[in-house]
Amino acid sequence: MILDEFDVIMYDRRANPSDFVYKLIEMQSDLVEKNTPTSIITISNNVVGDYEFDDRVRSRIGSSEIFFTPFSKVEILDILVKRAEEALEEKIDGRVLEDIADRCSDEHGDIRRAIELLRVSAELASIKKMPISEKFVEIAALKLEKDRLEETMETLSAKSKWVCFSLAALTHTTGKEWHSTMHIFEYYRKMLPPGSTVISYRRVSDLLVDLQNTGVVSSSTTSEGRNGYSSKYRLNMNPETAGEMISEDNWQIVKRQKEKQEVEKLFSKSELRRGGLFNDVFFKDKF
């Protein structure tokens, strides 16, 4: 039995992951007793053993783990060269393929995205009746990201969009990729204008899980020892693209906030105006 995207059950608020896995183990035992040996193979983005299962489950999991590393730049380039030779009438500049391989290996090592980027670049160049160049790769990358984001945003609730906006703004202003749920919640709360209804930390956490299921964000779960497990989230697209698409006016506020932050770094703390960065920087819309 092969179960793909197995870690999705960990994020389903309606589910009981431990109970589900326990039933799988029991089913496997029943089949063995009936002379029908069965193996269970799970495919997930995170190691299943890192999740917090009940003791009744953890003690019975006898797992062997196989890790699949993302494609390297050399591997992506090798595949792109072969695809380009088969699909394109004219020979493509090797620097263009290297550019695509660079982009995809740095971001996620996804060969499907690399092939899609090559296809769209070729289509854009064909429309202009010009050779495929790095300029068309840049345009194609932005187009694919925007198309994907537009399609996803149409399915999101207003609150999900603003949680996504908060993550984009936090990424843009700090220059860091990964952020904890608490940091995202605090940023979202501080940026709300006076009189707005603040959704709870738990609700923000749930919305981040929903965003992960759409592919807009990625998560990483790590053990904190006695403190349990902690999750961090990363936006899977350019934060400026996401921010401007959700609210162009509010994104301008975020950009001014970053400019203000950079100016404040030039002065000593004693010269800073009391109130901090968020004193006069708020979202224009209420939620």
C-alpha cells in the first residue's frame, strides 16, 4: 500500500493522525494473520517520525526511511539539454538553459518547474519571433509565478490572504525566509489599524496550514525537546509579487516601513523616536 502526501493528515484539523496510523498498523497485522503480508509505504515532505504520535503508535512504527534529494543544477541542466534538443527546432543558447537550471536548483530542485519555464520562455520568444534569451526566461518566471498566485488567491478567504500578506511583508522587511507562527501572528497583530478585530493565534496557525496545502507556503517542523514541536513557514514565491497582488496600497506601506527601518539603523537608539517601527504604519483596510 502506497500513500502519497501522507503528511497532509497532520494538518487536517478534522483528523486524528495517531488514530489513523494506528488503524493502518492494525489492518496490516490482520492481513499478516490471514497470510497476506502487506507493506505500507508513505511519501511525505517531512519525516513522519518527527511528528508527535501517541505512544501506542510510536512504539509500533518500524520504519525505514529513504530520502530523495532535490535535483542538482547539473542534473536539471542535463535533462533540459535533452528536452530542448527534442522539442525545439532551433538550437538554444546554453547560457539560457544554465539560467533556468540555476533558478530551479536554487529554489526547490523541481524538474517539472524547470521544464515548464523552458516551455513558456520558448512560447514568449516565438510570439516575438526572436531567439530564446535570458530576458524571456525572466519574463516567463514572473508570468508563471503570477499566474499560479492569481489562481490560488481566487480560492482563499480574506483572512487567509492577509495572513499570507503578513508573511510576505515579514519576509520583505527582515530579509529572512523562515518565520515562526508566533512571529507571523505578532506581525499581523501589530500591523492592524486601531479598532480592527484580531483573529486568534490558533486561527492564524490554522490559516497557515491551509496556505501550505495550497502550495503558497512551505513548512518545516522541528523538535524543541520538552517544549514539543515548532513549525516555521516560508513563502514559496517572491514576497513583492504576493504583497502587491493582495493589496498594492498596503504593500506601499510595507515598503515605506522597510525604508524607515533602514533609516533608523543609521541613528543610535537614543535618537529614535519613542514608539518603534509600528507607531504610524498600519494596514489601510480593516479585517
